[in-house]
Amino acid sequence: MEFLYTYDSLRLEFPLTEPEKARFVIIGVPFDGTTSYKAGARFGPTLIRHATLNLESYILDYDIDLTEVPIADIGDIAVVAGDPRRTADRVRETLEELKMKNPGAVPVLLGGEHSQTLGAVEALRPKSYVVFDAHLDLRDSYEDNPYSHACVARRISELGVEEAMFGIRSGTREEVNYAEEKGIRWVHARDYSFDAFVDLVETLPEPVYLSVDIDVFDLSLVPSTGTPEAGGLDFWDVVRAVEWLTENKRVAGLDIMEVAGERLGDPTALTAAKLLFYSIGAMARK
């Protein structure tokens, strides 16, 4: 199967399935055109894939070996440098093409800047958007760009998608007011618990799109990300939530975004790779 807007790149190195037969399809988005603090998210997809070489494909918790799960990896989107809207269009068009050829596939985006989640949501049209993030990302515009990484949740909200956010610990008064006006529910990292997660998510309509901005985690786990924030969540906090969500809701797609770094084996990429394996494994159980 050939896809528009992708180029040959590093792929997962265990046995892969053809995209038209896969249950999960991995797509990299190596874009960081609006990064506002630490650049390098364009290396995220390669760093995550390389970090998987350090991991066992067998997941102890689920008695699942990912080499036995039909997974495809179609490489990376060929981004439009410096243009988050046109790159998001390529994400949208690639996922629309994937859904035509394999309607049952779950796309898994690796990134890359969080701005690109917009293209995936536009393609998959979920009813709900569940996001783990240090930031509200509800600005109307940032640095004169309405498609900045700082605006992605606002653009998704404008599509009429219900939103629930977890691990938040940064935002502006304008963003808090917008969330209150639009009924967007969010939980501060200091107040996060599994029960708080279930309380907000259990009433959300399906299907759900799940997005994890890697900066949601405690800074010790993810030192290399575009806008790092102290005071984040534990790895198992997020894994437990992913397990509940994939068991109780239909997940249309997911992403792990904002992984940056300048060297192979960076702890941020290792955290993202482990989360990738757990996320696919949790969905494969069902």
C-alpha cells in the first residue's frame, strides 16, 4: 500500500504487517515548526522508534507479544517546514487515505509537535478528545499563529469535540476562562487521581481520540521536550488511565507527541517508547 505524503524512514524493527491488514498503523510526524522553547521535536519519531530496540516485545502485564499483533509502520509524514497548518493537512489526508483502505485500523502518531494532532482529529472525527498534557493549549493564537502547538486544543474544541484534560499545570487566565465558557473539563496535576480520570471520562461520547503530550510526565522522566514543566505525573498514572480507556471506550486513534532530544537513548524517548508498547498492548487485549 502506497501513501501520499510519506517518505522512507526508520521503522520498528520487529515483524510488521502490511498497512491494509494491520490493526495498528504507526505514522511519524517529524515537525517542530512552532516550538517556543526547546527545539528538536522533529527528531521525535526516530528517537522513539530507536528506543524500542531497548524493549522486549513481550508485555508481562498483558501476556501479549507485540510481534504477534498486526502492526504496520508506514514511516514519516513529509512535513512542510515551518507550516503547521499545511503539515496538519498532510496528516489529515494520510489518515483519510488509511481509513479508506483499512477502516478498522487504529492510527498511532509519533511526534513531533503537538500542533499536528489537529490533522488526526480532523481525519478521524472523534466525539471526544482525551489529552494528557502539562499545558491547556487553548490559546486562540500564539506568536501570531493560530495553528501553534499552544493552540491545538482550542482548534479541536472548535470542531465540536468534547474535551477532557489531565496533568495540567500551566495556562493563561484567557485559557482558563475559555475552558469554563466551553465546558472543557480539566484536572490539575496536583489533583490528579485515577478516580478523577474515570469520573470525567466515563460519560464522554465515543469514539475517543487519545493524545499524550510527553511533557505531562514528571520532568525527571522527560528532560527533552519542547516546553518542559516540573511537577508532572508518574508513568504508571498514565498507563493505568490508558488501560481503563481502551477497555471501556472505543479509541479511534492515539498519539504520543512532543518527544525531542539530540541523542539516541534519551530518557524522554525511552519513556515514550515504553508508553507506545503499553498503549498498543492495552488495546490489543481487547
